[in-house]
Amino acid sequence: MKFILSKLFWGILRHFLSDKNYAKFRYWLELDTSLDLKNPESFTEKIQYIKLYQRTDLRKLVADRIQVRNYVANRIGKDHLIPLLGTYETIARNDWIGLPDKFVLKANHGCGMLEIVRDKSIYDFNHIREKTEEWKNTDYYRVGREWVYKELPRKIIAEELLLDEEEEIPEDFKFFCFDGHVKVIQIDFNRFGDQKRNLYDRDFNLLDARLLYPRYEKPVSKQENLDRAIEIAETLSQNFNFIRVDLYLMKQQIYFGELTNYPGNGFKPFEPESMNIKMGELLTL
């Protein structure tokens, strides 16, 4: 029965549900439990509550990958922004020709719309044009009902490609901030391959918990600039009861990645469930 309901939900039903009923139905499908919005306790429940009832202009602003740059620059300085190569309504051939050999293309109005270009010479411009136009035609609000993306102007941005000393994509550090304080640090390894993920407390003690991906088994040393990254995350999170601050800790600089209102859209719980509850206890509505 649940399989049939899932097919029905993703096929047609979701298009006719309110945001609240969408959240309730999908929550039950993915977490196999009811969503309690009257007395939310777990982290995932409280993220759903924030998504439905804490609809502030600030949350919408930081969801826009272009507008958030001004917000970040005003708080921690523009030196922490990944260099911007261009913003486009539509990428023209001359825009493509003017870009360097290596860069990143993103859509500003949602997640997952990203192309890492390591060697522009092997790409077909028409393919890139088609892909980026497909991004622009995607109403990301309708995809997952994250209201912050509703009616955002849709643009394409090009940024400098960050690479570490081994010419690899650097690890992604994600700081879970509650009332302006970092409580949990997530590190993603090999995000575009066999992805692994570790969770730490703010003192860099490895937590016996997981979030979606298995643990990275190799030893991980505390980065020299981690304490500075925590300061930056806490500065950026001051105006939120909860926000996740994503940073890249390069050897010479710390770069801002994004501010995430709703990790996993509130449908990806920490494991074990006790961790999901503990994280919920940290979030004051």
C-alpha cells in the first residue's frame, strides 16, 4: 500500500497538496512516522515547522545565491566570497568564450543545479546552454516546497573553481548553528564520488552518529583554521534560531559556500533517533 501511495504522491498528488499537507504526507512516506507540528520535538519536525511558519524576508534573502553574497560581505568581509566570474540571464556564446578554463556554473534559485568545469575545451557550448536553460525553467519551490525559493529571479552564476593542493575539490564543512552558536560540524568527503560524512561536536570530537552517508574511516586531523571557521559561522548565524553555515577551509583562506535554511529539506533524520531528538532539543522555536 505504501509503495502505491508513494507512486501516487510523486506522480500527481503532490501537485494538489498545500505546503502543510505536502510536508505531512512526504514526512510519513520518508520517515515512516507522523509529523507533529503542534508539539515538534525532533530536529526534522522542527525544520518542517520553521519551513512552514517562520517565513521571514531574511531566510528568503539568504536562499538566493546572488543576494546572499552582500549579506556575507557585510558581516565577515568580501574576501571570504568565492570570486564571482559572471551572472547571466542566459549564457551567450561570448559569455562562454570569456570564461576561464576552470570554473563552476550554478543556478541561484535552488540546490543541485551545478556544473563543475575542469576543462572548458572538452565541453560543448550548446550542451551547457541547454542544461542551464533547463535549470532556469525549473521551479525549485515546486520540487520540494521550500518556500524560500518561490518566485526567486532565476539566474545563472559562474564562480572560480576552488581546488586544494592536490587539485581536488576541497572537503565541505557544514556548521549547524543554533541561536548563533555552532553545536555540530559536518564534514563531507569526496562529494562527487564515493561520498562519506563525519559529524563532530564543536571541540572536534567525532560523534557516534550519521546523517545519510556512511562514516569516513581514515583519520582526520583538526584543521588549523577550524576555530576561525567556527567564529565566522557564528557571526553569519547571529540572526537565526537555526541556520547551517557551509564553508570551505582552504590552507590560506576560508571561503563561504552557502547558508542552508532546511538541511535535507527536513526529511533526512540524524541516526540514531536519539541524535535526531538531541538536535531538536537544541532548536528553540
